Amino acid sequence: MFTDTYPGIRVEDGIPRKITDEVIREDRFSLYLNNVHIMDQIASNDMVRELGAGFFICEGLCDTVESVKVEGTDIWVEADAREDVTLEMRTGGGHGIHQSKPGTIASSLTIPPEEVYAATAQIMSDTWQKTGGVHCSVLLKDGTVVAKSCDIGRHNTVDKVVGAAELERTDRSLCYIGCTGRQPSGMVGKVANAGIPILISRAAPTNKGIDLAEKTGITLINFSRERRFTIFAHPERISGINDKLTDKPDGNTHE
């Protein structure tokens, strides 16, 4: 379980009453690559092997993973580490390393708008409904859920679903991912490093996120809610969109 129950006082219309509520747990894990301690990571205590596998792929330190072993809060990953990776301190986003330039996506995958709607519906989770304290990501292939993860960190949810795909040796170039969180360059970079061509989010992008999606070949979709979404990069992967596109712009419709 990665939730605990805590007492609280709920005030509604000025009237207080005692309650108990489910609260998401916060844990710390140490990540090792080829027996070298890389960093500690705050995450939810769920899909821990997947977190280790996906983290190093999504951060660009390796393309594939050979093995993952979990001992308590230590995650030991063996992999053929890339030699062209630059280790740098990141000033925001919760991580301390990243590849300097993610590669370009090589995939011929296209999906219809209905699959975008379906992926968005899959993002919701019981854990979020109970706690309001997690993000969620879902990885799909051919309309079927490959992996789904909830975590206190939006970065971790991507790591975990990518790690799940890697451990099952799923071809990620044929997958697409749905996320709850906003999409700055750090998040888009993770998806690029994982080789996933389509990224769908319920939340907003940033300018750097859009720029990186354009450069790496990722179809970036944001504000995906119920029957609408906005494509900011590479719309050609959503079938039929370019054929029906008109030049007349609408106003801001993010609400």
C-alpha cells in the first residue's frame, strides 16, 4: 500500500467535523547504475523495479536495461550505459541528471482521434480519486494498456510505465503515452529518450516543451479532456487531422 490514513477536521459551510482521510505516502529510493550510486529519488512505494528500469532509459543514460534488483529502498540496475551522455545538475523538476540532447523519434505510428480520447479516459485512477495527491501515466499499444502508474511525482509515473514496457521487452516506438501533468522540456525529454512518438497530457505544455517535441519528432497533445485536445507539434501522427484543418483560428479554449 502506498497510502496511509490520517485524521483531520473538515470544515464545510463553517461547520467542522472529524474525518479520516487517505493520504499518499512519500518514500525515498537510492538508484544505482552498474553498482554506482547515481542519485536518490522521492517516489511512491509501488512499481519500484519499473521505476529503476524506466528512470535510466528516460534520463538517457541507457537504451535498454539488462536487470533490475530491489533491496529495501536500494534499486540496482545493470545496463549498457551510453558513452555520449552528459551528467548535469538540473535546477528544477526533481532530477539531477539528464542527457544533453535527446535523439529524434523513429516511428511510423499514427492513431485516430478516438484513441486520444480513450487514452485520456485511462489516465484517471482510484488512487487520485481517494487522495488527490498523485499524478498518473498510462502507456498504450494498439489501443490496449501496456502499463499504468500513479505516483507523487509526474516524472516517476513516466519512468514506471516505460520501465514496465522495457521489462516486458515491448516495442516503445509503437506505443503512445498519456499523462496528467504539465509538459515542460524535462518531461518531453523523458518521452523522447524512451522512443515514444505520441505524448498526450491533460495539462499544459511550456514553450520549451513544445520546442523539444518539435525537434525530437514527438506528437505533443495537451489539454486533452473528454472530447477535445490541442496538438502543438507533429499533428501528422493523428490520422485525418491535417485533411480537415481550416486556417481560421479560434480563441484560447484551455478552460
